[in-house]
Amino acid sequence: MAESPKPAHGTFHIPSLDGLRAISWGIVFVGHAWEGSHFPGGLGVTIFFFLSGYLITTLMRMELDKSGTISFKEFYLRRAFRILPPFYLTLGVAFLLAKFGGFLQPPQDLGLSVLAQGMHVANYWMLTHPGHFMDGTGVYWSLAIEEHFYLVFPALYLFLMKTPSLRPRLPSILVGICALVLAWRLFCTVVMHRSDESVYVATDTRIDAILWGCVLAVHRNPMLDPDPVGKTPVWRFVLLPIGIVTILACLVLGNEHHGNVFFRQTIRYTLIEMGLYPIFAVAIARPDFFIMRPLQWAPLRFVGTLSYSLYLVHHLVIYMVGGPAENARSAVKIGGISLVVSFAISYAIYRLVEKPAAELRKRITARSRAKAKAKAS
């Protein structure tokens, strides 16, 4: 039976996760292109969160096992060169289009809104300044949550792993933090009466989506551990269907137009994240399982490779083409044009920005390691 490729030389690649990236972006795209459909685009963002938590923590595990520590310098260098060049390029172009091009509606306090996005506090800025974003850039709230996670989690993870009494309890500690976030959402909903949007975009109420991915990375990781979750038949034939059904039920019961508000703002997020757990576990541990095979198709993997740039530009393109559609006919037209244009722009960003930035980061890292080795000798 085919199993997931084991990491070698400190790096690894999981083809099935490229497919999940593609599906995640597709869900987000449809939700933005056809707002009249009430399509659950937020599910795609949650999948991205879970995936980030799993990959980042797995990489840190590998580094800690190899070197005995985590280089924060190299961690933040990797994140900076991966995320910031495409992001600031897209944000800068959007600013120019809104300020001088007439293609996007400039909001009040344009400069401050762009600064908030550039400083990665867009999710909290949009709660205190509703409507004060350029068209098509509101999606950057999710990048702010990711950045907040990067600022805190590496140090927390290293501390927990370096503390003998806490290291064996790491999975339980992370699950406990997720439980605290759920309790906080309950408090915010019942006592503070926070709005749907406030709960949806705030780091303090959504960080558990990333942390559930971290749990998968530290507890019987499908890529690293000898007895991984997702490998046995019970995962494929019992837990995986339960996870899928749970997510679908949450989308129906938590529908923003017909669902229960209390459920939507509280336990829905936790149930969706727990539903993603067996999906990711099986996709990574058993990519040969018939449901997971399509995730490795070349077209999906190609979309997954471009998914970050696609996420950055697609909503801008939709607004430039004509704005989110309210009916099926206009959705086909707007969505089709936006899809083609988004892919063209994203491929250019990938080739001209993302790949060169990655190569530059590798050279800087290699030079830094060489200097450190020379000093040590």
C-alpha cells in the first residue's frame, strides 16, 4: 500500500495538501464571486488555517529533532520571504488603483486602512472601521491572524518542548487552549454580544482553527511518527465520513441567513475544525485512498502551488471585473473572467516574485550558516 512520503534532508512535500490548498481557494473564490449564492467561502479560510498550523508545526518538529532547537531567525526569514513580497506587491498595486486608477472604490482613511493591512492588524481595524477598506482587500484579515500566530507560537512551542514536565502533555495543552478559545467565544456571544463579523475575523476567537492543525502535527503526525493517525481502516471508513458529515451539518445549521446564531458563533467553528482532523489525517497518511487520489491530480496541485497568490489577487480582480454577482448568470460571466485573469496574474507573481524570493532566502540562509560555522571553528 502506498503511504505518505517520509521527509528527507530536512524538507518534505505532501502532494495531497496541494490539492487541499486548491480546494480551499476554490471554495473562497466561489463565495466571493457569487455572493448571492451564500456559498460558504469561510470554510476555505478555515481549511487554510488548519493546513498552516499543521505544516508550520511539522517543520518546527523536524528542525528541533535535527538540531535540538529552533532558529527563530531562520523561521521568520522563511515566513517573511514567503509571505511578504507577494502581499506587499498586491497591496501596493491595489492602493495605486484605488488612489489614482479609478478601478477600485477608495475608502475613507485610505492611508490608514492600507497601513493597518500592511502592519497585519487588518482584522481588528475592520471591526472598528467598518467599510474602510479598498474593494477586494478585505480578505487580508486572515493573513493578520496567521501573522499573529507566527509571532507567538514558535516561542511557545519551543518552551513546551524544552520543559520536561510539559513536553509529554503538549497535545493535551494545545487541545486545552482550543477549549479555552471555544469558552471565550461562548463568553463573547452570550455575555459581550459580539457580532458575527467580530467573532469571525478576530484572532482571539479564531486562532483555534490553526491550533487544531498544530495538534495533528504533534500527536501521531502522519508524516513523522511510526504509528500515525489516519493510517488504520477506522480512520478511513468511520472517522473520515463522520468528519465530512459534521462539516456539512455545520454549514447547514450555521448558515448565516437561516442558521442558529448561537451555534454559528460558538461551537460551529470547533466542530468544523474537528471535522477537518480526520480529513487531513487520511489525506496525509493514506493518499492512495480513493477519495484522496484526486487531491494529487496535476491540475489541482498546480492550483495549490499558486494558491497564495490566487488568494491575494482574486477578490481584487472580481471587483475590477464587475463586483460580486448576485445571480447565477452574472456569476458565470464575472467568475469566468475573474478566474482567467486571476490565474494569469498569480502565475506571473509566482514566477517573478515568489520563486526569486525563495531563492534569495536560501542564499541568505546558506551564507548565514556558513558564517556561523566559520565562527564556531
